[in-house]
Amino acid sequence: LALVAATAVLSVDGARVHAESPSPQRAGELRIQGRWFLDEHDRRVLLHGVNNVDKTAPYVQPGDGFTVTAEDARLLARHGFNTVRLGVSFDGLMPNRGELDERYLDRVAHVVDVLGAEGIHVLLDNHQDGLSEIWGGNGFPEWALESRPFPGEPNPGFPLYYLMPSMNRAWDEVWNNSNGVLDHLGDALAALAERVSDKPAVLGIELLNEPWPGTAFPTCFPAGCPAFDREYQAVHERLTERIKGVAPELPVFWEPNVTWNQLMPTHMADPPWTPPITDERVAFSFHDYCLASQAATYLGLPEELVGACPAQHELTWSHADDFVARTNVPAMVTEFGDGDPRVLANTLQRADERFVGWHYWHYTSVVGSAEERRDPFGGELGKQLVRTYPRATAGTPESMDFDAETGRFEYTYQPEPATAPTEIYVSDRHYPNGYEVSVRGGRVVSAPGSSVLLVESTGSEPVTVDLRA
Ligand code: 9MR
């Protein structure tokens, strides 16, 4: 009986579900505590969002596309997204040796402001594919590397160009800091960090997207490459220190070397050399592609291979769990998706279970033409990505489940002191006839039908929220 008495039930009709969307709040600064991101109200924050990476010069779209339009930021906010992984380019930051492009820094800063005004936290991703335009990719400026494709060397393009001997030689230059390439990268990232360090919307800087091990690549199979990763970790520590020197509070995101995407574990932070990453400044960024599905997309292998995806995702997540268990840092899935929406649930469910945030790869492909732009999150994609989820929790999450088919959302957390209520974004894709919510151990304090459900605990017992169509 007591249990029933503590349960507040709220039903609303469909027309009102989104009638009371509160106006967006600026993205406030997040900080890292153990494996969590905390907001300024001491709530544990969960981040859902998309990638936007412009891979051609000037690397931040000057007029077209969402990187400078408030319209796209509003669209994302309206569908409940609260983060964007924004690509930045070493080539854009430092087009000539030692010379920073201030205009580029201004552009990036402007995009951060546009997104932050809509409550979107921005992860700045130092992006690369295929190392450099030298190989038809993007990322490192030409001046930074000496290696060039060998005369007559075939270039198979993305992703097989990573196997080109000349490109592997160039990656070795990077890891050996030949001609100070890493020092220049450190300077470029430090300038970026300094430029945005006063912007609370900046979630952090990711040091390098999908780093390739170079000629050490074959040593990474079949169990990862401890020797390479030790060197690789040292590079990350150095770059982290460099950024720390100019922006002491800014979180820095580390990615495993890209054989992670080929189902290898990372040996970063492996014992016995316990690294100094416990100062609540480092987060772990990993990608969760299904190798089989990528092989079907990019190498023309049979579609049926996607049957192997659940097992492959399971393996990737076990590697991520291991890393988080030994470091106690927050993890985020900073890329997943890329194609077949049938494999999305593999990532999304595992992320929900662990209260891990994500960035879908990628926004530009879903915005597409002006026609599609009206509703880029319609259809199967929207059904999966637009989710009811706790954006900020006044306590510690215990369990969460969202059923993308029915919209049923079940969430339990242990309440803890915070200066604002728990905030749950209610999907605008799953409740055409309204939603019903019951709360045990707490009460709803938002207006009926709000797209942001606010919950306060009524005691010290766990709070359970059960929301359904
Ligand atoms: O999806 C992207 C594809 O259209 C491009 O041809 C390719 C090379 O630029 O990059 C793909 O995006 C990749 C991203 O940059 C890095 N992680 C893997 C992504 C998807 O495979």
C-alpha cells in the first residue's frame, strides 16, 4: 500500500506532450568525477548526440550545413540531443609549419557558441582519415610529414589505404615525432584548448581520431599490441600535459589505437605501469562499429555477415568494460552506426545498460538534401536514436532500459544531494498519443506533458521511473 501511495501517475493526451518544452538552457560546464560526467548541479549527466566532421578545407563549413547554423542546433536540441562531436583538423589549425590559423580558431569557437546556446556540449575531435590529404585522406598537414606515396603505389582509398606501405611509414614518423610533428600537434591542440577554455559548452578535446599503429600494425593481432600501446600511451600523456598547461580544467579524451575497431583490446593503462590518469581529467573515447557490417559496406562482402554483429559488439564492450574497470574514467562511444540501422540497437542497448553516452556517425549523412532535412530523424533512425533518457540524474544510476519499439522507459537510481531535480528527456518520436509515467520513491515536478520530465526523490530509497506510451 505504501508503495502505491508514493506513486504519482500522470497521464496526458497526445496533443500536449510537447506543448510545454522548456526553452533550452545554455550548456553548462561538465566535470569528471570517477567514471561520471557531473553538471554544475552535481547531477550525473548522460550525453546523446551526433558527429559532424567536415573533412575538406576549410574544415568547418563556412555557410552550408549545420556547423554555423543555429537551425541545426535547434533541430538537434528539439530531438533531445545534448552533445555533438565536432571535427577539427590539424591541417586547419596549423596550415603552415608553426603557424596557427586564427580565423580557423574563430570559426571553431563560433560553432561551439552556436551549439552551446542550445544546450549542446561539444567534444572537439582532432579528426583524421588516412592520415593526410597526401593519401586522399584528411588530418595531418602536408608540411608535417616527409613520406609520400611511392611511385606507382596503388591507392585503394578508404579504408584499405591504411595498408599502403608509404602511409605506414608516415605513421611511424608521427609516433617517432620525426621533425617534431607531435610537438607541432601539441602546439596546435594547445592553441585550440586555450581558445575555447572559457567556453563551458566544451566537453573536451579528443587527441586523435582512430590512430593507426603504422608498421607496428601486424603486432596488434591477435591480442592487441602492448609494446606499441606503451609508446602510444606516452604520446597521449605528453599531449595531455601540453593541453593541461594552458587549460588545466579541460577534459582530454583518449582513443585506443584503431585495431580496436578490428576487435583488438587496448593495452593503454595496462598494469604494471599504472599511468597517471586518475586526476579526473581524462575520458575514454571508443568506437563501436560492427566489423562485419563495415566489411559489407566498404569491401563489398556479403550483407549476411551482419549476423556476426551482436557477438562483435559484445567483444568491443567487454574491452571497454575492462578499460573502465582498470582506470575508473568515463567512457563514451564517439562513433557508431554508419549505415545499417539494424545494427544500431547493439550499441544503444549496451550504452543504456552502462549509462554510457554516444555520438552517432554521422549527422551530415542524415541531414542530406533539403527534402530530407525537414525530418532527418524520422523513420527507423529516429526511432532508435531519439530516445527517452535521463540527461541529468540527482543520484547514481542503477539500471536503465528503453524499448525503441514501444517507447517503454524504465529507470532506477539511488538519489543523492543535488541542487536540481533529475531531468529526463521524453522522446518526441514514441508517444503520439501521450505518455504515462509512474514514479516510486519520488514525484514528478514538471508540468504535465512536458518534454522534459523533472523528478524529485521523496526519501533515501531508490527512485524508479516507469514511463510508457
Ligand atoms: O563515413 C565516412 C565515409 O563516407 C568516408 O568515405 C570515409 C573516409 O573519409 O570516412 C567515413 O567515416 C569514417 C570516419 O571518418 C572515421 N571512422 C570510421 C568512419 C566510418 O567508417
